Amino acid sequence: MIQVQPEPFLRGVLPGLSWAEGGSRLPLAGCAKLTADTVRAARVPAGVHLAFTGPASTVELTVEVGERTTVPAPTVPEGFVVRVPGSPSRLVPLPSRDGTVRVRLPERDRDRVVRVYLPESTEVTVVGLAGDQRPEPAARGPLWVVYGDSITQGWSVTEPGLAWPSQVADTLGLDLVNLGFAGSARGELLTADVLAASGAEAVTLAWGTNAYSSLPTSTAQIAETMRLYLTTVREGLPEVPVVVVSPIVRPDAEHVPNRFGASLADLRAGLEGAVRRFAEARGDDRVTLVPGLDLVAPEHLVDGIHPGDVGHRSLAEGVMPHVAAGLGRDVAPARAGAT
């Protein structure tokens, strides 16, 4: 087997961050000031994977196995998932302790990208990589950083790579960093600092649902939080396209007030109004709002809150044309509704 360093193959991690050293999708320095639920969610390797091209038919991963994670997507399998567009995915079981995992790669043209997703249920670090022929790291596209809640993280798809950000990134050839945090993502301004310092070429924000009940807030507060969030992102990324997706439908919350008297419909309206006012006040035509209410049909929510595979595909189709337009790519909108 031909030994290579695993770091060049790793995807889904912010520039300058080492998964091997931190095991988090957020910088460790910032984690000290964030809420515990966000810090725990950041240890779920949502979207973190190895990306190969080249002639190798088998790779061996030397892994260190850590603790169970707290909020993995509940419907994804426990193991490494191997994906090549157009081919059935493969599941490789996770060893119970440190060791070597042998991964057989699907037959393909050598320029096709193979993605090996890390298990979400357990903290895993890849410390060694070898192939029967020399593996080659896949080319990187424009860096796209997405911030959101459990829906962005990937609840409740049947396997990694089917979450809506991954589908958009695969179609448009983007280098995705998924900063979706189940149970949190309520507009924490320290995460806006992370986005501002990321060097991203495009940013998408898709939060708001957890401001209804996880840590409830009012309509006025969510609007002000969004204004401050966008202000912070723009301080570091003054020119990049920013696509904001308001909360998708949640039937049990649409017209039921939370403890501060705000329904999800109220919070959605407050968030959307804040985005429009921000863009208008600054003359910022690089900020795009995608209203989320009609992006996913209620029947495509597996538990009344989280979309399944069909819902994630619908969400990806609704967001994709606006990300593409911001990057100057010619992709016709899948549906109308952005403002």
C-alpha cells in the first residue's frame, strides 16, 4: 500500500482548522464562549469527509475512535459511507477501537470524485491513509460556508451526502463547510465571527426554527439578531454573495405563540423583514432572501420538523439557483420566491 498524508483529502473543515487536532467544526478558541449545545453539536462531523480521485481501488484508513457524539442525524447509518455520483453508496462498519479500516472504492473513471463520509455517531480521527495505488485528493471548488440548525446539519436524511447543503455543493462543484448545529444555531454572533474570518466565496444562513422553542425569543429580538449577524459577516466578507433562507414550515408551530408571544410565522416574518431592511439600507444587492415557508411540503417532514430525503432534495432545489447566481453561474431557478 502507498502511504500518503490524510490532511489534503479532508473536506468539510474550515481553512486553517485541523480535524485531527480539534475534532470540531468550529475553532476551539471560540468554543470556550459558546453555549454547550452548540459546542457539542460542532463535534458531529456533519459533511466532513475524504475526497479522492485517481486510480486507487482500495484505501486503508488508520483511525482513532473517540466518544459518542450527542446529536448526530438520527437516521444516518453508523459507519463510513462511500459515495460516488450515479453509483450505489457503500457502508463500511466503524471499528470499536483504534485501528485500520479497509475501504473498497467503487469502479469509476479515475477523474470521478469518491467521497468517504466520517460516521456522525462517534468522534473519529483519520491519522493515516494508504491506497493500493496512489490516491489523489479531489480538486477544490469555491469555498461555501453554510450556517444553520439541525436541518442544515442533515436531520433526517438516510445517509451523509444527502443533506441539502451537500446536494447543492455537489451539483455546483463547491467546497462545502457545513456549520449546521442541531438544537442550537440561534444566531450566535461568535459563529458570525467565524464566517467573517473564513475567507468564504459564498455564505448561506438558514436559521430561526430553534429561536421558536429550543431557546425561545421574540419577533423583535430575532430581527435584531439577524441584523447584527449580517453586519458581522459583512465586516469580514464585504463582497461575497450571502443567501439567507428563512425557516421552513413547521405545522405545529406556525400559529402557536411561544412563551414570548411569537409564533414561528411571526419569527419568520421578523427575520425576513430584517434581511430586506439590511439589504435596502446598505444598497447591498449581494444579499438574497429565500423565503422558506414553501420550500418543503409538510408531508415531506419525517417528524413534523425535519425533512427526509425528498424534503432535503426540495430544499436544495429551492436554494441552489440563488447560490449559483451569486457566484455568477448559469443555473435557472428551480422555483420562484426569492427577493
